[in-house]
Amino acid sequence: KQQILLAERPTGTPDKNTFKFVETDVKQPENGEVLIRTLFVSVDPYMRGRMVDAPSYIPPFELHAVIEGGVIGEVVESKSHQLEKGDIVIGGYGWQTYYTAKATEVRKIDKDLAPVSTHLGILGITGLTAYFGLLDIGKPKEGETVVISGAAGAVGSAAGQIAKIKGARVVGIAGSDEKNQYLKEKLQFDETINYKTTSNMKAAIEKACPNGVDVYFDNVGGEISDAVHAYVNKFARIVVCGAISSYNLEGEDIGPRVQTTLIKKSALMQGFTLGDFSDRFSEGSAALAAWLQEGKLTYEETIKEGFEQIPDAFLDLFKGNNIGKLLVKVAEQ
Ligand code: NDP
């Protein structure tokens, strides 16, 4: 089987030297274990944080060990009563083509609900992040203006649609005209801004949000967020979901200070990690699945094919080469 290890801890943007491909033997399952063949591997921005040896809400990746992350696989051999051959499971065992797991390490998923890959996206971590971040912290009300940065990505596109479901006016910020066309035409966003071609972000926000900003769901941080913060309304809620613009910085992230804005506007700014809501995942999953089945929620996936594409796919996240959830398809179901 093939594995990808963390070869060195990157400074700045990771490159080919960050990763090492190795071949090892497949371990036959023992009692209580299953052998899983990887079908889809998820690549996610948070993984950049785990490449650094620094305290966080989740431990760093170990050097020279397999890079961990969300995976969908098929059970090809079972020595457990809990799972049988052919079951589709989700796990966190990461960048490897096969894995021998204790049956309790993975969770069987319903393969009839939606394509199995959605459990890594709209029905999984990214969908749940949008759901809890937007609804529990952002609390959008009908008619309010919700601005989403990283709007065409996995979390952003879900958050924008949930805001629309709640009756808000939604403005998306993304890095290409193609993405913005998708947001407007497929996801019914009310306005969009291409931050890469807009010379004056503040003016663009002012124009797109004539009534100011009530909720800002922030996936990117940096200068985009500085511009949005300038237009928040009284009692605005700023949901700090991610700060991808800073993940590859070599030094500290600096910028305008936000304190006086928060004071003047009595605004709330709150960060979170999805784990904060772990006791309510079933609520979130049920809501997302229902909206998906009712046609109120849709999703896009950018799928790269082939195990060897995983590092490049991961780096694509920082180049903006994805619409919706970025996944790597490793084998046919
Ligand atoms: P995405 O699918 O949104 O992919 C990343 C996108 O970020 C790219 O497509 C790109 O789009 C944009 N981007 C990359 N670099 C920059 C930059 N320098 N400035 C502005 N935009 C940039 O990823 P996810 O949906 O999985 O994650 C979105 C955010 O949510 C991330 O910050 C992630 O860390 C965070 N997150 C937080 C969680 C939590 O529990 N708090 C859980 C899961 C995710 P574009 O073309 O628009 O630039």
C-alpha cells in the first residue's frame, strides 16, 4: 500500500519536500479489525496548522508519520461483527491507500442518502462547521445582510445557502468571476465581490451592502476582513471560522485593530472550532440531510483523481483552485 508521510515541517507555503511517498505492506486484519480500501481523501486548510509543532486545539502531525485526515473507504475484509465486507466507512486515518482499523475507529455511513463523498463535505465536517458557526454564533435574522468570505469554498458555500434559507440577504466574497457566477446563479447569492480584481475592497463592500453588515462569516481573515469590519452594523456578529490568508505566513499576522469597531458597534466577534458542538452533531447532520433532500441546499465538489495528486490537491486550497469541497478520489467504489 502507499502512504504519504510528513517529511519536514514547512515554513511558509508547503512544497514537494514537505511530503514523502512510501510503500509498505498491508497488515491483515485480526479479530475486531477490518481492512479498508480508501476511496476518497479529504484535503482541508486546517491541516496546514497541524504541520507546525505548536499547541493548538488538535495535536500537530508527527514527523515521518502518515498525514492524518478525513477518509471514506470500503471494507474489503472484516474480522469484526460490527462491519461487513462492502460497508462504506468514514475515518480519520489519512493519506494511505489501505488501512487496517479496529472496527471502533471508523463509522459506517449510509451509502443511499447521498453520494458517499458528501460525508467529507456538505454532510460532514464542512457542512457542520457552516451550520453551527452561522446559526449559533451568527444568528442571522430575516432581511439581515450576511457577508461570507471564502464564499465559494466548502464551508462558505454551505454557510451562504443556510443564510439564504433563514431569509437573509447574502453577499459572497471569492477569488474568481467563475466562482462568483456559481454563487449567484446556482446558489442564489444576492451580491458577490471578486477580491482579486477589486481595487478598493472597502468601496466594494459599501456598494454591495447598502444597509451595512449584520453577520460576517469569516473564512479568510487578513485585508478582506479589515474591509468588512469597517461596515458592521450595531450588534453585528462576526463569526471567525477560519483565517486561511494567514496560514502560510512566515511571520505574525498584523493588521488594523478591531477593538474600537467592536465597542462602537456593540458587535460580537467569536471564534470557534467544530468540536465545540460535538454533542449536537446529530442535530446538524439531520438538518443538513433534510435540506439536501428537500432541494434547499446544494453542493459542489472539486475532485482530483489519483493518490499521487493528494499533496497538489492540498496546495490547491491555498491557490483557490476549488469550487466547493476539494477531494481526491483514490479508487472506484
Ligand atoms: P475551502 O473549500 O474554502 O478552500 C479554501 C479557499 O480559500 C480557496 O478555494 C480560496 O478561494 C480561499 N483562499 C485561499 N487562500 C486565500 C487567501 N490568501 N485569501 C483569501 N482567500 C483565500 O476550504 P474549507 O471550506 O474547508 O475551509 C474554509 C475555512 O474554514 C478555512 O479557513 C478553514 O480553516 C476553516 N475551517 C474552520 C473550521 C472550524 O472548526 N473553525 C472547520 C473547517 C474549516 P478564493 O478563490 O476565493 O481565494
